[in-house]
Amino acid sequence: MRKLRPGASALQMPILSVCGGLRSCSSRPALAAAWLGKFDELNSLAEEGRHADAIAIFHDIRALVPDKKWTMLWNTVLKAYANAGDLDGATSWFDGMLSQGVVANAKTFGKLVEASAKAGRPDVAERWLGALAEMPGAGGMLGEVPCNAVVDACSKVGEAERAEAWMARMHDLRLAPSSATFGALLGGWARRGDAAAARRCAAAMERAGLAPDVASHTAVLSSSSASAAGSANGDEAAERLGAMLAARLQPDEGSYSALIGVFAQRGDAAGARHWLQRMEESAVTPSVIAFSRAVDACAKAGQADQAEAVFEDMLRRRLRPTVISYTSLIDAFAKAGRSALAVEWLERMLAATVQPDVASFNAAMSGCARIGDSAGISRCLSSMTASRLAPDIVSYNIAIDGCTQSGDVAGAIGYLRALASAGERPDVVSFTAVISGCARAGDPEQAAHWLGELVREGLKVDAICINSVIDSFAKAGKMDKAVSWIRNMRDMSIEPEESTFNTAISGFAARGEMASAADWLQRLRDAGLRPNLRSHNAMLNGHARLGRPADAVAWLEVMAKDDVAPDVVSFNSLLKAFSKVGDMEQATTWLRYMRRVGVVPNVISYTTLVGLAGKSADAAAAEAWIEEMKSYGLAPDAVTFTAWISAYARVGDAEGAMEVVLRHMVDARVRPSLEAWTAAISACAKAGPRRREEAELLLREMVRSKVAPNHFTHKALETSLGSARREALCRDLGLGRPVAERTAGPGSNVREAAKK
């Protein structure tokens, strides 16, 4: 017979050569029971998986063991390897067993099955079990233990369906699955996070007349805590714990931790904290796992302070938080936009000698990214490198996003290039963030460039990327390029969406090209899409910008035909249209109509009417509208007050203008804007006689408020004070006269200027 090399699979040999073609063992003198005491010690070591010690005793007694006990002797050492889960050692021992002419029996193969199973190799376990089944006369030797081992092996590697199939084969072999069999399968479903399958398995266990034990119930709870986000059922999990108590089973730490995990998975902070408290009331000491899951529940619920309180409680109990515990807390503060605390806990983690992983740093960085703290992101990346951790693509994408949030497009591009230099391939998320950042910064050409880079990288272009570029060109007024990119979409097999068409409609309407806007609205319909509120509001706003109130009113009928109800934005466009032509009567009528149809006017609605009163130099009407808006609980903003000041400025009422800027705005805790100060100074310039002292006072207050005057402010000052005094005052205040700027002058509609 050929000798197998150590570690080779004996399954490569024909089964009959293993089982029936072995030569007989050489005879040895029977030395009575001299070896039995040592054999008992060998067996005890085998039970503990101490194969090295077992082999030492094997060599001591092998010469004393009679021929008929040799298979048992070799099998006992094999059992040691099996209990240790050492598949390579077991295979090598089996090869040596064959080379010595020892006859393998069913127990030999059973131990090989167990070794394979404990090593997490269900495929090898299945082959050994198949060999056992083919042994001549194996009969009832194919029992519960080797089958359970295969079920357990499949479960441990996450192949629960495979484990379930072996359980079905046990029925075919007329083997009744035991509690251990069901327990192994339940563990598999728990690892998979398949709560439905775990409950089904537990029910089958009870139908088989087997009462689930604590471990079985805990496995069902664990399956829920590991299931997909939001799918866990807290009430169902609590009922499972109740069933344990009804069966007089005492839930252990694992049971409670799994239950808390169910509530954590749902982001139910109150439920998680409740069961943490119940755990203590039941005299079960919470572990780090239980506390960590409660922290995670608070984090997912957006309750950063509660997460911190649970974490601090864990520290007070002298429990050492894990990486997961710290990361959950850091993530809680990051998601709350409290990046300083997120970074602080990262630093405390390092101080506690708990080594953060990349996810810990990414969580802290995401907090910085939310508030556009690019400097904080840079510090986190440096700390990550100092901790000998390499940033992953998520790290770089967070950094890119953080820079774009703060308007640092150059920084975002720098991180994108660093990502490539680090050997990571930028993904769609990386490019999308840069493209969006360029678009938001009003640089459509740069956005288009990076979209081209995305395509050159062979990545799939999605509608989000290309719509960002189209929107950027539209906002820049470059409608020819916006339309060109829309046409490119179909070349890329991307169908334009509602938002794509709406961008074109809005872009042309903003330019006053209403015929083109209407054409794109029709294209939207031709594409099988329905115009939505944004589509119609773009058309309304276009008519309003052109001062066409009749066309704006007529468009309401088009909206009605499309079954689209106007909102406050729609009506504000109407008010703007009437404001453009100075029609206070119609503007007032439509404001009243808004309320009648259930659309509540907002600050912009009233500010439009205050501005209309200002244009008419009707300060009393402007004040009346402000009082009305306040009666409805609306707070005037800087634009509203500026429109009121403009009414006084038009008639040179310096006292009225000063009262608004120095008293009403202060009382309302609204910081006067550049336009508000300039309008008030203009009132002094237009007063007869000119109000020099008041103009000087206003300038001093303006500078004290850290608002720098512009070209229009200086022009009004020169009219009020004269050139010499203005220059002397500016020198005294450390001011210079700026060059003429393209900005809204006093009396203009500032909100409209900002939009343009």
C-alpha cells in the first residue's frame, strides 16, 4: 500500500483501499492492562484537544497496546486533533495511520468529519462524511454526531441553507435531529441575520418535541439584531424573552445583549436603554457588548448626549470600551453635526490606548465634513497616518465632500488626486462630489471637465452627475452648453429626468426667453413625463421677472389643467409680477386670495408688498404690512426692513429711516445689512436740508457693526457731508473709497438683486 504524504487528502484514494485492503497489524504481546491507566490519561487530553501531549503518551504506550486496540489508540489521538479543530494535523495523522497499516473504522471518519467541521471546512467535512457512508457495513455508524458536525460547520461559515439541507438528509437517514443540531442551524441563521428563518427553525424544533434552551432563544434574538437595518421587530423580540421566562429559563448576558441589539438596529434608543435597565434589575451584569449596543441605539436615534451618558456609565463601571463602542459614540456626534466632540472622543480613544480603526477616523471626519471643516478633516487624516492606518476610499470621499461643502473646490480636487496617488481608484462617489462642488461654486466648465474624467475612467455616468453639470451651466446663463449636455445624455444611454427638463425650463425662463422655456416644457410632456410644481413655478417666475402679471395669472389655469396646485412660491411670483408694474391693489388682492385657498403667505410674500410700498415712497403702508406679518407670527428679516427704510429714503425722511435701522431692527435682533445702512444714509442725503450729523452717526454705527461701506454708501455720504468731510471722516475711521461695484443701490429690491 502506498504511503500518503503528510497533509494529503486520503479521499484521493479509492475507499476500498482504505477500508478493506489494509494489511493486518503485526502481533504484539498482550501485556494485560499495563497500558490502560496511561490510555485514560491520553483520552482526557484528547477531550481537551491537547494533541501534542496526547502524542507524547501515544509513543509511551504504543508498544504495549494489543493489536485489536490499535485502531482505538490511533483514533484517540485523532480525536485530540478533531477537538482542537486542527484539520491539517488530523489529515496528517490519518495518513500516518494508513502508512502503519492501521485499519480505519467509522469512528476514524467521524473524527475527520469533526476536525473539518471545527476548522470551518464544510466542504471537506462533507467529503469525509460521504466516505463514511460508503464504507461496507457502516450501517448505523453514520450517526448524529458526524451529521451534527457538518451542520455546525456549514452554519459557522454562513452557509445556513447548506446546513438546513444536511438536516433534511438526516431525516432521510432516519436520524432525529437533536437540540445540538437545531442549535447549530439556529446559529447559522443568526450569523446571516435571517430572523424569519431563525424563527421558523425554532418552531420546527418545538414541533420535534425539543424545548429550545437559552442558547436557542438567544440565537433567534441575535438573528433579529443582525438583520437588515429597520427590519427588526422590537415587540417580537421582547415576546421571545418573555417566552424564555415563561419556560423558566433565565436569560443570560448574551440574551439581553441580543435583545438590546434588536432595538439598536431599529435606532430605538428608549427601548435599548429600557432593556439595559431591565437586565440589571434581573441581576444580570451588563457587559461591554450590552452597553455598546445601547450607545449604538442612541447614536442611530440622533441622541448624541444620551449615547455619551450610556458610554460614561460604562466607564464608571470600569468596563473597557471596544473600538466599536468608541466609534458608535464618535458617529453619534458626527451625525449631530457636533464635530468638535466627535474629534474629542477620537482623541480620548487614543489616550485610552484603544487603537482606532479606519471606521473610527472616518466617523470623526464625516462630522467635520458635515459642517465643511476642511481643517478638521486634514487633522484627522494626519492622525490616521500617525496611527499607521492607510485612509481608504471612504476616507478620501469624506475629505472630498467636506471640501466641497466649505466651497474649497481646489482642496477637493487635491484629495481626488491624492486618492489616485495612494493607489486607490476614484469611484463615482469621488467624482460626483467634485463635480457637484464645481457646480455649486458656479464653475460649470470645471464641472464638465471632471465629468469627462469620470467617463475616461470607465465609470458609469449617472443622472446625478450630468444634471449637476447641466444645472451649473443653466445657472451661469450658458443655456447653449446646458442644452448640449442634455443632448449628450441620450448618447450616454441616460434618459433625461423631470429635473433635467426643469433645469432647462428654469434656465430659459430666468433669461426671459419664455418661448424656449415653453418649448422645453412641451419636450418634457413629449418624453411621457408630467410637469410638476417646479416646472410651473419656473414659468410663473419667468413671467414675473418680465413684469407680465396677466401672463402669470393665466398660467395658473395651465397649472389647474395639469392638476398641480400652486404653493407659496407660485403666489409669490404673482406678487412679484404685480410689484414689477407697481400694482398694489392687485398684489393685495392676491395676498388675500392666498389665505382663502389655504396657502399661508411667508416672509417673502410680505416683503414683496413692503418693497412695493417702498417704491411708492409710502412708508406708512410699508409699516402696516410689517405689522400685519408680525400679527401672523412672521418675523421681518433684513430685506424686509431694508425695503421699509427705502420708503423713507425716497422722500428724504432721515428720522424715519434712522428709527428703523437703529431701533426697530435692534429690537427685532436683526443685524442691519450693507443695503440697510446705505438706504438710511441716502435718506440723510435726500433730506432737506441734508442731515450731516445723522449721516456721520450712521456711518460710525455701520463701521462699529463691522459692515464695510461700498460705492453707493460713499456716494450718499459725499452728498450728505461734502467731499472734504467725507474724506476726513473715512480717514478717521480707517476707510478708503472702493471702486464702483455692481451691487444693489438704495431703494432697489435687494432680494431680486441677490437672485440675479
